[in-house]
Amino acid sequence: MYKQDCPCFVPLALAGGQGKSTVALMLGRILARKGLPVLFIDADPQASLTAFLEVEPPDDHPTLLEVITNGEDKVPLYSAIHPVPNEDNLFIIPATDQLENANHYLAASGMSLTILKQRIYQVGVNIDPEYKITRNFAMVIIDPPPERSHLALTSMGAGTCWAIPAEANVKGVQSLVRTLDLLKTYQALLSNSTMVGVIPFRAKWVGLNPTKTTKESITVMEELVGKELMLPNLLESDIYKRAINEQVLPRDIGKEDLEYPITSLLDKIQPYLSPDVTSIINNHELTR
Ligand SMILES: Nc1ncnc2c1ncn2[C@@H]1O[C@H](COP(=O)(O)OP(=O)(O)O)[C@@H](O)[C@H]1O
Ligand SMILES: [Mg+2]
């Protein structure tokens, strides 16, 4: 059990193919590799993260749909948590395509922003802090859907910190603009949460130079959020696709340097981690 509740990290982007699932997966894997338990929540009805982790929820096992549409008394949060096969430190509340139905429920509830946050942090549940889910994981990572839906709102609302991955091209810039606009719309209701940075995704370099499209789009991104919020580029690379498919990290394919944008992201999230988690990370760094 950790001293403090863990943060909930959400990669946000209002378009497909921006790197949300990739960033979620790799950040979780890096933490798990340090011996830290991570709870993924798949909030996308396309269920990419559930598929990446090769989790197949049995029909009688609750998924995120049942968590959102029921209270803790009927579907306790722990009952929806699946272990990830062959991983000691990874767990997931999975999605199926049925999750789409949660959008209707959320729309009718009028509480999209708060429902998932309250379920994750077990607000109003009479429970010894020691048994709280958020005291037993180092981080919760939500993988949201790509469109401006109620599931996207509930994912955003649950976040302690967000990052925005954005493809290093015109589509990525447009997605960043729409995502920043969404955060601005709800700013007053999200004052306890922080945007930690923008991650240019699939940045293309030829030798020592970025391609024209990559360079121009990153310049526009910088103008939109300011230099201090720009995280290192996640490079276009088949290694990432291989790592996803082979259930490993780029370091396992001999390309640890490709993980740099994810470890930089972790540095940005460090202040939100429980102090005992931070000390595990730092000790791990020293002994590695
Ligand atoms: N570094 C990379 N270079 C090229 N393609 C990548 C890289 N990392 C991930 N991909 C691929 O990009 C696609 C989109 O990424 P994904 O994370 O699924 O985006 P999103 O969740 O925002 O829709 C995926 O098919 C993934 O395999
Ligand atoms: Mg995705």
C-alpha cells in the first residue's frame, strides 16, 4: 500500500491515430518494469488497449461499461480489474465494443465529468484507506476514445494530469487545437488537474534534420502551447509497432533511446506520484 492516492494519467487527443494508446501502453510498461503496479482503464469502445494487452474479458466479468453504469455497491471497482496475462504489475479494466452504450448513460446522467473520477477514487465509499484501489497502484492510466464523446469527457474529468499526443503533421495540429479547446471549455471545472505537455507523435527525421512537415507542425504546436510544454518527439519507427505487437518495450529490441519521450513524460508526472513511489523510481534508476 502506498502513502497517498495515485494520480490518474490521461493521454488526450480528439482524433484517431495520435498516439494515445501507444503512450498509455508504453508509460504503463515502463512503470511495471520498475516493479510498480499500474491500472489501465480502457475507455475506448474500439478497445485497442485491451487488444494490445491480449486481454479477453469473459462474458460474465464486469468491464468499464458495468463500472460506469452501476455503483460500487453493485459492481465494486476491484471486480472489474483483470490481470494482464504474463505481467506481474499490469492490470486493466477492459473495454468491449458494448462500451459505446455508456455514452447514452453518461449523457442522461449529466455527470460525465465526475462519474469515472468518483468511481476510481471511491468517493463516498466507506472503506479503510489501505484497501483503496488508488493506494494499491502507482498510477492509473486511462486510454480515452478519439472523438468528443461523453466517454472522452469522463476520461478527461478523471485525469489528475493529461498529456496531448499529436501527430507531427497537419492532422495532428488540428487535433491539438480541438483538444486544447475542449480543455478550455471545461477549465473552470478541472482546476485541480494539469496538462503536463504535448508529445509530437511519429515525428519524421532524415539524418540530423526533421522533415519539412515535421518541423513546421512542431513549430505551430510550440506556438500554441509554449516551448516549456513541448515534450521530446516520439519518432516514426517500426520498433514501436514491433514492441506493441511483441508485448515488450523498445529497450527489449535494443532501442532504449526511443523510449526517451515516455521517460520525459514520466519525469513530468513525478510530482503527482505518492512519495514512496517516487523513491522506488529513483532507487531503481540508481541501481539499474
Ligand atoms: N513510433 C511509431 N511510429 C510509427 N507508427 C507508430 C509508432 N507508435 C505507434 N505507431 C502506430 O500508430 C498507430 C496509431 O497509434 P495509437 O497509439 O493507436 O493512436 P490513438 O490511440 O491516438 O488512436 C498504431 O497503429 C500504432 O501501431
Ligand atoms: Mg487509441
